[in-house]
Amino acid sequence: MNWNYRHLIPEDFAADSRVWIYQSNRLFFIKEALELEELLNEFVFTWQSHGTPVKGYANLLFGQFLVLMADETAAGVSGCSTDSSVRLMKKIEEVFNVQLFNRQLLAFVVKDKVQILPLPQLAYAIENNYITGDTPYFNNLVQTKDELLNKWVIPLKDSWLKRRLELSL
């Protein structure tokens, strides 16, 4: 699989544009991805903050990650506009029968595919060399466009997980 996604991120958004990543517990089917594209485009087209249009971007990356971005140079994103994006994600969960808010599921690139691993199984996966410190990890905690471009897919050894679990990678 081609893991280059940077060309899909709009160049005309500020580096500090806010980013939200929602990881699905499974790949979306092609038919679902096409439906998602319509939902995401409609949302971005109508996304507002206190009546002002939000300069937004939404995309499904690698068939499993929903990425929302708001360039706040023109209009800031308020609590209400953030809530509307969360409502969209909850609707997507219902319509497509997926989980988008389960932060216990970690995503890695293993054998050139996105592999989901429950957090409690991480130590076992490392002990058995299923994943190593160099295994690419999807750091869905990134918050800006710059971080999305430079710190989203990183080696496990460079992620927050190493510190949290005190792994000897």
C-alpha cells in the first residue's frame, strides 16, 4: 500500500489548522467509502461556527481514518461547531456499524496493512515480535495540520506509548 497521504492534505490550510482523527475499528467497504465521501463533503460545505462558514476539510484516509480539519484563520471553531462534527461521527457510527471513539484500539502498519491492536495486547505483541519499536504507529492524538503531516504515522518508539508503558523498544 502507498502510505503517502501528504498530497491529500490541502496546501492552502494554515499549519496550525485544527485536526481531529477518528479511527474506525474496521476498514470501510468501497460502497461505504463512497457514501462517506458524500456525508463528509456535505458536512464541510455546511459547517459553520456562529453563522460563519468554517474553512473545513474532511477525508477518509487508508480506508479507516476519518480526518477533519478546520483552518481557523478566517473563523474560529466554537464548541457548537465542534459538537456538530461529533454528531456527524456518531451518525457515521450508527449508519455503518463501526466504532470511532474507542481509544483503546491502536493502529499500526504491519505487513503493509493497517492492523488494529487493543491496548491491553500491546505488551504481548511486542514480546512476541509482532510489532517492534520501528513499527509505524498511527498517532491519532495529533492536533494540527503540521502534526498531521509530520507526526501522525511515526515509529512506535517515538510515540506516547513508549513513555506510558515504559517499553524497552
